[in-house]
Amino acid sequence: TPEQLDAGRRAYELDRAHVFHSWSAQETLDPMTFVKAEGSHVWDADGRRYLDFSSQLVNTNIGHQHPTVVNAIVKQATELCTIAPQHANAARSEAARLIAELTPGDLNRVFFTNGGADANEHAIRMARLHTGRKKVLSAYRSYHGGTHLAINATGDPRRIPNDDGDSGVVHFFPAYPYRSYFHSDSPEQETQRALAHLEDMIVLEGAANIAALVLESIPGTAGIYVPPPGYIEGVRELTAKYGIVYIADEVMAGFGRAGKWFAVDHWGVTPDIITFAKGVNSGYVPLGGVAMSETIYQTFAQRPYPGGLTYSGHPLACAAAVGAITAMREESMVENAARLGEEVFGPELLAMAERHPSIGEVRGAGCFWAIELVKNRETKEPMAAYGGSSPEMNELIAALKSAGMLPFANFNRIHVVPPLNISDDDARRGLAIIDEALHLADAHVA
Ligand code: PLP
């Protein structure tokens, strides 16, 4: 309607006048304006419908406007919108119980935060207090959040302008078979060499100084490079051997994204701490958290934990988590994500890689896939430099959008990260849009 068009235009103008956006040079931006969303689709202010193959920032694991969660939020809002963190509340208690039920091993105590970055901040603080050590090991090609310590733990270029040189974070090279730092030529060799490198790092940095190792179980924004067999098990063994707290960052990979409740479940590994956010309630209300082992918990059984937030375990966010986890269970969304990965995304993307010389590699699990684009398969020269964009990538992204898709793109990669309950038809339609648009990228292959 003309009113909706006007409202959309006004939203855009006010945005440009007053809203300061993340990670951006403000006057280079041209944001899309969205007015409506449902399931795997979103509508812009002109009434155009887009297939959401991004799940926004890979967080709407249950899709948009799921009625179970909307109703849970409405019900909670009617009963009790907010309550201070020192009081007990049914929504928070039940969310913690459900999360404890889903996490592996004895990770049965949950500290709630507002998102993923502060979950990692608190996890590291707990590890430091638990061990009395300061250093933190973290992987290059990782993302752990935008707050000060979390961005210093991050291993992508966004860390560099924020690097204070005094964060205590030391970066190591992760296992990444496609672009191996270890010149390995098999996944087994990659695992073995990456673990040997990690152990060297621990010894050379001084195990007695290292509080924590923080690692995305499957690195997300950095490229969905699934660790080769044995790597995560090896990380668990090394951290245990040297008394280092193993923090698995499951902010993006967790809550069904990779076809298991937590990505570590692929390897049967129990870290000391899992950090989560995003999929815990699909981002309907901001929520993150730290799930910790009994050993970590015991450090703070008699000694106060020196940290907190006004909104720790906010009832609206926790009610949304209870709603989301309930809906995911009732509708078998995690199983569906695993099936989609095995039956649709895996085989279709591999077939696409055969057809398109611009595809260097496809990889992933569940509803968590990356297409890594290259200008040359032999040299693996990326379609955009690490940390940057390129005219070739921008052209491809524009083509995907004009074909009616909202993609997730990062550097030289397109990620296939739709809601876990996307229909098979929509999943295939999205892949067909990518397949079609990739001819543009193929034209730049040398
Ligand atoms: N950790 C990982 C693996 C993430 O992907 C993100 C966000 O993308 C974060 C942490 C930070 O979460 P938030 O943006 O909620 O602070």
C-alpha cells in the first residue's frame, strides 16, 4: 500500500539521519529496509519477497516469527517483562534447565548474558579466575564478538584496529585443510600437524600462564571450515593435559545449526565451557550464555563471581529460549538440519562445484555450508582478498539479491545458512539461484 511504501521510505531516511551502523564507514551504506518476515522469507519496504538464506546473522535457526516463540514472548510480556538477575524466575530457571539438558557432559550450570561477545568475555574471565592464569589461546580465522576482549580474541581482520597489544590473547593456526598452514595433503596429516603446532604454542607460551583456549567448534563467519577428524578430540586432550580451560564457542555452530544440538557433539567431546547465543532463541530477544562444568562452577561455589549484567537471564529472552527449544524439539528441527545437510545441501553443492570452475571448495554440515570462490583452482587465489571485498564478489551478491535471495557473504565466500526448518523446495530454490548466479563468478576465472 502507499502507506507502507511511505513508512518504508521514512524508516530509510531516519536510518540515514540517525542510526550508526556496525563495522561500517557510515556514509558508504545503503541498507535494505525490511517490513515483514515469516518462516524463511523476509519482505522489503517495496513489498519484494526474499528467501532468507542468511538466517540474518546466522541466528534465526527456527525461521522468522515462529508462533510458539512469539506466543511465549507475548505471554511472558503479559505476566512479567523484567526482573532483576538476583531473583529467581520461572522463565530463566526453565531455560537453564533445558540448556543443561542439551549440553554435553556435566555442563549443567548456566550464566546468561545478552549475546555471544559477552558470553565469551565472561567465559574467559571465569577461566582466568579458575586457573589464576591470564593468557588466552585463540585461532586465527575466527570470530568471537565485538566487545573489547572478544574482538581481541577474534582472529579476523576486525581485530587489528582494536588490538590493544595487552589483551593476553595469543593466536594459533587452526586446522584448515583447504588452505593448510601446515602444507599437509590429507585431513589426517592436517589434524596431526595442527595439533603438534598447538602443543608447541602451549609449551613455548608457557602452559603455566595459559588460562583458556577459546575455539569455535566449527568456525562460522571465518569460513565454516569443518575441523578434520580427530582435531577437536586432540584439542580436548591437549587442554586437559596442560590444565587449560577449553571454551567451545558455539554461538553460531550451536543450537542445531550444524545438524546436532552442539557442534562438539559431532566428535563426542565435552569442553569445560560452552558459550552460546543466536540459535538459543533464534535472536527474537537478545540472549547469550555460558554453560560451565561442575569444576568451573565449584570455583565460584563459595567465592563470589565478580561479574554480572542488569539483564542476565532477562525473562523475555529466556521465555523465547524456552519457546524456541520446545519448537525445535517438537518439530525435529535439528534432525531436519542434519537431513538437509546430507540429502540436499551436501550433494547439491558438491554437484555445483563440478559445474562451476569458480568454486574452490564447498564444505559444511547441517544447515551450515560455505562455498569458497576462487579465481583459479590451482593457485586457490580467492575471489576477494582475505579481509576485503571485490567487484567480482559484489556483482555476485547483487545478482543473488536481485534474484530474490538474502545471502550471507564474507570475503570470497557465500554461506548457505538458511533456517533449520526451511522447506526442501525453498532449499533447492535457493541453491538454484546460487547456481545461476555463479556463472558471473565463473567468468572471472583465469
Ligand atoms: N562467537 C561467534 C562464533 C559468533 O559467530 C558471534 C557472532 O557472530 C559471536 C561470538 C558474537 O556474538 P554477538 O554478536 O551476539 O555478540
